[in-house]
Amino acid sequence: MSAERANNWDAIVIGGGAAGLFCAGVAGQLGQKVLVLDHAEVLGEKIRISGGGRCNFTNMHSGPANFLSLNPNFVKSALSKFKPKDFIELVKSYNIPFHEKHKGQLFCDVSAKQIVDMLFAECAKGGVVIKNPVTVESIHQLDQTDGVGALWQVVTNQGIQTTKAIVMATGGLPVPAIGATDFALDIAKQLNLPIVEVRPALVPLSFTSDEFANLSELSGLSVPVKVSSGQKGQRYGVCYFDEDLLLTHKGLSGPAILQGSSYWHEGEVIQINWLNDVDCDELFNDDANRLKLTENILGIVFPQRLAKAFAEQKNLLGRKWAEVGKKDRQALKDLLTRWSVKPAGTLGWKKAEVMLGGVDTKALDGQTMMSKQHPGLYFIGECVDVTGHLGGHNFQWAWASGFACAQSLARK
């Protein structure tokens, strides 16, 4: 077999992460000759570190409502073709033990490495060739007048490969320490595909010392809250999340804030109901609490340090509730139920879990993930303008978009 023929693939997947490996494995098992290229020394690192090392690999309730995109309908086709139950069955077939942690979030009992190993095993079943570390230097569309069948040429630091299809699965910019890049966006720009502006998402928020007041001293405390973020008329509107909030030395984190960060825009405020489901009037109007110190009443529902901080913020520390006037009571109630605060910013790509924005979905076919403008060019996973809520939804998008792409490759 000639060298030219040996390098002629049905599909080259660029990116050996969740979406890329899954797509390659499915396509390979559907009879496609697939090559995976990645610049990293070790593949699947983002999977390995996800979920505290246990990988929140999907969410049982994942559906279109759990995703942000300029075109919210784009996700429907892919998500309907490959559902959470489908990936769960795959996990079960490998005897990987898992558990539900919170609101449909599924985690490995032992290690995220089991998911990585499963993806490699799926690729092996499909005869997929994986090469890393390899640097992709350029990608070119070939002139079809020669009739060789290949549509694309991929130039790497280890030689030239030709293929009928290119699958861009290089993820996004979060966690640059493990090799994250915006390579897929660069390729899209070179081929004149539109890009929705990207920014960090599912990321902690930072605050100035004035805005954060004495709460910065309470680093490590976690409490359930209700958060609202975003504004009507903005890209994704307003969101409301009922989750835990974590106080850090730089600002706020925890699921509630990470969720809200995807909707937040610079210069806007977020609003926090610290009391969550506690009835404020019932707490403060209870006759049994009249002679208690304000911080002790707050200590019924908050950790003691946080209760003291709230009382101190409204100059009520050490004061019995019966001695607190109507105006001060209302001020404390407003603080606890409608605390509006303006973040200084996010903690950036180093701390972000995902990327908001990406290749504009109007340039892609939602049934196949293929570029409408360039036949044989696909974009899957995080590099597309589809961002999931916290809790396994982004992995489900990786599996679903990869599956839709693989099915299309096999049909061609």
C-alpha cells in the first residue's frame, strides 16, 4: 500500500478529549477509518480532573433547557439522538460503578480515569488510530478535480494526512494548564465561519473589598442560597438557581455562583437570597426570639460566623431583637433576602469549567454538526456555541454532539 493511500482517512478527529474520543469510537465501530490527533502528552486530562476526580459524566435530567446558546433550539436534534440513558448503559456495560450525587448528577464511585479508559476501549473496538503528541500546523481543503476522494489535507509536525472529513473537537480555553486552546476557533475564522464571542463560564466571581465588606473573612463557609443573575434583553436573559454558595478569600463560588456566572455580564449586579427557603417573617416575628441577640436569631439558620457578620454589617451585633427598630429590621431583611452586589469580574480561564460562546450554530447543521459552508468539516463539543449548566450537562453535550457527528460520518 502506498504512503499516500495509507494516509487517506475517512475522518480525522482533532482533539482527544471527551467529544473527540467518543465520536472517534462510535465512527470507528460504524466502519469508518478514523485518526485522532492531539497535541497533549496525556489525553483526557480534563475528564480526569472533573468532578473532583470522579467525573460527573452526565445528568439524568439533561435536556435542551439546560443549555445556553444564541440558538437554543440547536441542541434538540443531537440531544434526542443520544440521551443520558444511552451513555449510562455504556458505562454499565463496562461495569463502572457510579452514584447520583445531587439533582440527577452522576459520578463514578472510584475514579474519572475509568471513563477515560472506557473511551480508549471504545476507540480500540473501532480500530481508531490515536497519535499524540502531534502538532497540527495547518488544514487545507483539497481541489476535487483530481477525484481522489479526500476532501482535506492536515499538515502536522509528523507528516501530512489526507481525509474525507475533519472533526474539530479541541474544546475551549478553560484550564490552560492542561493544554486548552482555541484552535477550533482559529480554524473556523480561517474558513470564514462566524464566531460568537467567548468568555469564561461556570467560574467563580471576584469582588472589590468595598463590595464584599466583612464577608471576605469567612472563606470556606458554604450555605444554600437562591441566586438571580443576568438581565432581560441580554444574551440569555435572567436565571434563578437554588444551590449552595461558597465564600472564598477572593469572592464567591460554589454551584449557585458558577451557574449564575454564565448569565452574568460585566457591570451587572447579582442578587442573593441568603435565607433560601426560610420564611423571614416567621423567623423574625417569633415571640420566642424577641429577647435573643440578633446574631443568635440569625445563628438558627446560618453558621455562627456568618450570622455575626450579617448582624455586624447592619450594626445590630449585640442588640436584642426587641430593641431593634422597624427601619433596621427591614434593612436586615433586605440584606438577607435581596442582597444585590456587583462583581468586579470572574476569576478567568484558569478557574472556569467551560467556555461560553464558540462557533456560531447558524453555520452548522444541527442534525450532523457539519459546516453548511464546508462539506466534510464538523465541529463538536465545547468549541460550539453551546454551554451547559453545571452538573454533567456539558459532558452530555460532548457525547450527544459526538454521536450525531459519528452517525453522519458513517452515512457518508
